[in-house]
Amino acid sequence: MSKRTSDHISVFTAELIAILLALQWIEEIQPTKAVICTDSLSALNSLSSGKSLLARVIDRLANFAEKYADLPTLGFTHYQPAQLTTVGKRACLWLQDLVMDMRNLQRAREDLRFRGVKGTTGTQASFLQLFQGDHEKVEELDRKVTEMTGFKKSYLVTGQTYSRKVDIDSLCVLASLGATVHKICTDIRLLANLKEIEEPFEKEQIGSSAMPYKRNPMRAERCCSLARHLMALVSDPLQTAAVQWLERTLDDSANRRISLPESFLTADIILSTLQNITEGLVVYPKVIERHIRHELPFMATENIIMAMVKAGGNRQDCHEKIRVLSQKAAAAVKQEGGDNELLARVQADPYFTPILGQLDSILDPKTFIGRAPQQVTRFLSEEVRPVLEPYKSKMDVKTELQL
């Protein structure tokens, strides 16, 4: 703990340095190469283009989705078994949110402007006096300083500071990212409980101090914990912007020195941890297959009915047969803790003799996943890979965590 503390003490020595260090996950650049502005958000905007940690997370998850694009798995709605999907398609749902976050980050960065040379209340009065009433020179100074800091535009009107709504926009983007990560890691925790998917687990890692057999999803839990904090931090700039009086009051300063760097630092460790998770996700196909076998007979009842109708059966009669057999099978599962024997009951009923030879194909899980594999392929090609193109030369950086 002492080492972790000492590693981070220097980060908090000044607001600007904190953000420059923390924001290497948005644009990879050495802090000493950045244009040093007195405004922390100007420092964010002045960072040069490069490879972000978010892009690496998207890349790792995209590779995972591609690998498991056609592996059937139970879908869940209301956290109850539903129609099948694939492991890769589910990962694409996570990816879609991350891609939206990437675009939000880029938009927020592009929307940032420089405050410019505006003076104590934003009127540029002192500069107008300096240039002996020459308005064009004042505007030229404003424009040149703006360009020197790497901005294309400055705000045309400000008070003593730029509008604190700018802070709201920036931290809302980070809070939205926090919501994305929380959802992804919650899903991973739920799937870990089912033993279908697990985060990486080190050879010497202790899953539980009291129960040595456990493999607790510590990384995902850490992400969820920090993501809640990141989402909560956006309330600070909201309240700060709301209570600024007239041209400016100083009650914004102390709050911003905490909320701004803390938000970026929190986002940094969340994404670092998520990258580590996505680099080592473990899938257990046999467990997934067992869960499918347990539920698929119920899901296949409509297909069985259609097959019987095609074989000349009466739909109403077949529906009633399936209803009765399904109720008996469900009772055996819920009340007796038995296996799902619906298929065995169907096979034992002479009524279904005409389609017994079709049951294996009817119950093939891949007939229940629709266009999921094709959706994965198209989504990765059209939505994900183009987003990663600017970062492809620096995708080899891996993360290591101290657990």
C-alpha cells in the first residue's frame, strides 16, 4: 500500500500536471511535450493525437468478439434464459457502447476552445488600453495566442473564466464511459457466477482469504467500484457551474482542483484494468453448452410443433401435447431438482414418431442464433476497425496489475 501511495503522490502536486499525466490514455504523449496552459482543459485539448488506452480496450474486445462470433450461448432478458445469442455478439454489445464513448471523447476534445486573451472580466479592456485603442491588434493578439496553444478557436465571450459548463461537458463524457465500463464488468461478474466466462486469474492469486477454492472477479469488481465514483464526480461541475455568480466567483477553484484530475485519474485506472481483463478473458464452452442443453428443449418447442405440422400433424393437437409434456418437465426441474427431460418425453411419446429423425437437427444450437455471426462480422468491419485505424501502430502495449 505504501508503494502505491508513493507512486501517486506526485500526481496530485498540481492540477495541470495531474491531468497531463492521467490523460495519456486519451492521447499518448510525454507530458513535457505538451503545450503548458494555465487552464487544465486547455492542456487536455493541446495534447497531440496518438494511441489511447480506450482504443486498446476496444481492440482487445474486438478480437475476442471475432474469435467467438459463432459460439452459441444463452441470452438473458430479465436475467432469465431467453433466445440464444453468441458469445461474440454479446461482446459486440459491449463494444458498441465503447465505440460511442470513443466518439464522445473525440467530440468533447474537438469542441474545446481556448479562453483567449480576455482580461479580468472578459472585456479585453486592459489589452485595448495597451494597444492604444486598436481593436484589430487586440483581436490579432487573441488569435495568435490561441494558435500558439494549438487551438483553432477561442471563446468569443467569457467572464473572468470560460463557462464552467465546459467542465460539465468533459466530465459527462467520462461519467458516460464509467457507465459503460460498469455495465461490461457487471456482465462479466454475472457470467463468472455461471462459470461461463472469467476474468484472468494469476497462478499465485488468492481468490478468497477464507475460501481458497474461490475465483472472485476482483478486477471487474474494482472497475465497478471506481466506475460508480467516476459517475458521481460529474455532480461537482454541475453544481459549480450553477452557483457561479456574474463574471466569476472563486468557489469553483478548490472543487475543480479535486474533481477534474480525480475524474481523469479514475478513468485511467478503470480503462487500464479493463484492458487487463479483456486481454485475458477465459471462456468455458463446455459449461456454456451444458446450460444450453438444459434450456434448449423448451426453446425448441415451437420448432418441434412446426416440424410436426409439416409432417401432417394437427397444430392444436401438437401444441397441447407439447404444453403438457413441457409442464411435466418443468415441474421435474423446479420441484425435484432434476434435469430437463422434455426431449426424452417427446421421444417416448408415439405421437412424435414422424419427426424423431429430425430432432437432432431441430435442436442444433446454431439454428437458434439467427444472424448473430454475420452481425458480428459486419459490425467489426464497419464500426469498430475504422475507429481503431488511427491507433493501429501502437496496439502492442499491455497492462500489468498489482492485485
